[in-house]
Amino acid sequence: MSACIFCDIAAGEAPASIIYQDDAVLAFMDILPVNLGHVLVVPRKHATYMAEMDEAVGLSLFRVTMRIEQAIRNSDVRCEGINLYLADGVAAGQEIYHVHMHVFPRFIGDYFTVFSGRGISPSRQQLDGIAASIRSAYQLLS
């Protein structure tokens, strides 16, 4: 066993209720689900943050996420909506340091809540300045 539970699952060294797997990613049931039907989609190769993942693997991760979302909706799982959640870094709430997308069903009256502490109202000028900074950084990516 390694120090990363998701690497152990990908290597077949830790138990998991696997839904899907290929050479790039796998999807399995979360053992501490928000609601029944909560699935995790992870890259096979260890990457702590999204920026460390090969872009092709990232595309596969999102493709499989979309299909898992459809499968949950088409299954017997109670599902009136779906949340996707990916925490990238400590400040974002990441607890297991291997990229993973949460895909979980929601229904009216479930116990999960999302609190958004939106407390700022930037001006259009601030938004335009930040957009320009991010756009410049984006253009430098290869």
C-alpha cells in the first residue's frame, strides 16, 4: 500500500466498488457519500493538482464524469439533480491529494447544503483587469 488511497485503488491494492475503468481514469463509489450514488472519478496516474495532469487525461476525466452523471440519472438511484465538485488545493477544501471529481445525486430535502459566502462585489473595471491578467497567463500556456 502507498500513501495515496486512490493510487492503491487504481493499482487494485485497495478495495473499491468500481463502476468504470480504462487506461486513464476510473470511477468508483465514495465510501463517505453525500447521498447514495456518490461517485468519484480519478486519474489512474497520481496527480495532486489538476495542473499536474496530462491534458488528455483531464479530457478523459471530464468525459467519464459526464457519462457517470448520465448513468446516475438513468439508474435506480434517487436523483433530482447532480452536483459536481473538484477541490484543487488546501484553500479549496482538498482533503485527499490526488485529483478527484465528486459526482453526487441530489434531491429535494436531502441533507447536503452549499453555503456560498459571496461577500464581494467587484467593479466591472476590476473584473476586466483580472480577466486581462488571466487571459495573458492563458495565452502563455502551451
